[in-house]
Amino acid sequence: MRILLVEDDLGLQRNLTEHLQAANYSVDISSDGEDGLFQATEYQYDAAIIDVGLPKIDGLSLITQLRQKQIDYPILILTARDGWQDKVLGLDSGADDYLTKPFQSEELVARLNALIRRSVGKASPTVTNGPFSLNTRTLELMHLQNPIILSSSEFKLFEYFMLHQGEVISKPTLIEHIYDQDFDLDSNVIEVFIRRLRKKLDPDGEYKLIETLRGQGYRLRQLAAG
């Protein structure tokens, strides 16, 4: 999953990025509200973490603008202000959760996980499609109770497919969700990963799970339960 982190404290940037990547997130970083607004509207994300005290555009104004632009993914706001009035302002601006500095990075990751689970309508971390079940918390993929071993990048890619079943997803979108935004979009890395996934998930072609739509992208077929 891909996260936008808008934070001007470089030390905190590095710390949070390390913890988020360790939790299997892909992280894009911005150091001010103006660039954060650009990235949030230019690229697709699963959630954003935004500091209140940003240069150029402050965090609350940034969140307000994002919501006005109909950007509806979860937003976790960070601030050194701990008054209840500040929390109300943050939530009223459109944030989904509020974390006061200083905090433990593990708590931030846990809150982010919870926000994303709620946003996709999953109280449980398990996403299913026919005989396949994927646990976004334990990073396990099962087929009829048998484990399927995926690399980190393969898991990120298939997780995105599982969370967007039946949707046509373009190659640039898939690249953006597993790599940084400056990754070479002409690379054939997605084609390579798709071939690997097909071989591991559906070696006999029984399910025809991942469809290729020429000129459009890929789609994960929704399979019947059971």
C-alpha cells in the first residue's frame, strides 16, 4: 500500500519512513504543504500522514483543500498541540485520526493500519476472493488453506489487486503503489511480477485470475465464494 507522508522534520521523516516500510508500506515524502498538495492530487494513495505545522500551506488548510477536491482516503494528522480544541480543529478539517507528539512510531503504524482497514470496509485484516484469502496484518496468502509464498513486491502488488477486485488498474497506478513516484514507468517490472503471480497463484490457468486488458491495464477477477 502507498502512503503520503507530509512532514517537515527531517529526522521524524526518516524515522517514520523506516517504520512504515518495515510494515510493508511504500512511502512518498513531502516537506511542505504546497508540495504535499501537489503529490496528493497527482498520485494515488491509500492514506496520508500530515503534520499540522507545515511551511507554505499549514496541515489543517492542506487537509481542508484535499477534502474539497474529493480526496477521501484516510488522513492521520500529527501535531505538537495537545489541547482538545486543537484536536477538534484537526478532525473538523477532515482528518480521520489525531496523534500528538511525541509518540511511538509503532502506535502510528497501528493507527494507520486501523484507518485503512476501516476505509476498505474490513473490520478484519483478511480479504478474500473465492478460494484465496490474504491477511494484510500477518502478510500471509492462502489458497484453500495452503500457504502461497510471495516476495515483498509480489505481495504488495497482489494486495492492491485484492483491495480493488473487479477494477481495471493501469500499469502506472500499479507501479506507483509499489515504488516511488519517480520510478521508470516504461520498465517492464509489472509484466514480470504479473507473470510470477500467475505462475504461483494459478499455474494451471484454472481461475484465469489476473486479466490483461490491452491498452488499459489489468483486472483481478472476482471469483465465486467456496
